[in-house]
Amino acid sequence: MEWNSKQFEGESKDDEGCTSKNEIKISAHVIGFGCPATLSQSLSLATKSFITSIVADADFIPRMSGASLVNLLLDVKKFDYRSQAERDVKQALRELQSRFMGTPEDPSLPGKRPKSKLAFEIDGDDIQTVMKYVHRGLEKVASPSLMEKSTKEPLNDGIQNDTKEDGGEVEKMEPVLFPPGECIHFYRDGSGISGTYVPCNFFNEIDVARTMIEDHLISSGYRKIFLNLMRDFHKDDHFSFESKSIGK
């Protein structure tokens, strides 16, 4: 760990009344968890020798600034969710069909479906009929005409449309604020917890994830991530910080 040292000059008098200059050395190093985006990139780089910022996975606070919030709103408004919504509904209907009706591919049902326990049956034509209604409904609630309204006319959600008065689209903003110092990012890699050094501008956009708020908290975020990291390191699924402190 590197330390930042600054010298301060002071004066003191000895027993004979003579004045002498003293040099006072002060060393400080800060480790922050979930630090907000407060410094420009150049200032953040200038503090790397005495500030370390730890960021847990999708923690949104180190990524949040005026520019990143505006960019997030633009991305959300432009995101076309209709195809994914139709896919999810279709998958749900297929799941209902397989659970209550069985499928011809079932080896225990050679060439025929089991007798339904329900008062109705679900076949492929029924699914297609439902999907037509779903498609029409999504087209109605996500009409492209909403995106063509003037910026002076608020949408139903109170958010202004992302078009300028001259008809051009609002461009994304360039983030100028980042977390300070040396940044270490701990993240879930699918099988455990990994960590790596990253530049401060790595956190230039908000990562929309299910855990983006939980990751900023101590109990559900940083403590849990470090606990899983230490369990992987010690190869002990029962490792706990409390047991180690008691053992000492």
C-alpha cells in the first residue's frame, strides 16, 4: 500500500528561547466503498496514490451523475421491449401447455397427449390466437406516435420527449464525473466473485441490473460480496467474519 506524505513546516522554541523549524510528516490513505462520482477523470487520476475506491458489481452510486442519468432515460425510452414481451408470453403459454396437457415428445405418451384434467385444452392454434391479441395490445400501448410528440408536450409519465424543438434527437451526454482514485471492481462472474483494477471511466454509465440498489448496501452488497470472496479464497463454505474475529 502506498502512502501519501506531505510535509508541513512549523516553529518551536527550546528552553533557551531559540526558535527552530520542524517538519511534520502526515501520511493518509483512504479506502472507500461505493464512493459517488465526484471528481473529473484528471482529478481522479491525481488521487490514485492515496485513494482506493471499491465498487461492488452493479452498484449504481459510483456510476450516477447528471450525464449518466440523462443517458439512462434516453436508453430506456428508446428500448423496444415488445419482441421480448411477446417472447415471454409465448414461453409462459408453452409452459402451461406442457404442464397441464403434456407433449407428444413425452416418452410415456407415445403419439398422443394425456387426458386433460382441465375443462379446456390448449393447442397451438390457441397460442397463436392469444399472441395476436398480445401483439395488438403491445402495439397500442407502445405506439411510435408517442415518440413523435413535441418536446413541449409531456408524455403520460411526465417525462419530456427526447426530441429537440428543431426535430432532431437529443444526443447522449458525455459523463465528466467519476469515482476517485484507484478503482477496484468486484463482480459476480457466474460461479463466484472476481475482482480487477479498472480505470475510473469504466463507471461511465449506469448498469441496469436487478441488484443495482442492493449492491450499494452493506449487508446485501459489500459484506455479502466480500464474504463470498473469502469463502472462495479459503475454500470454506462456512467461513464467517464473526468466527474469525472470535477465534483471535
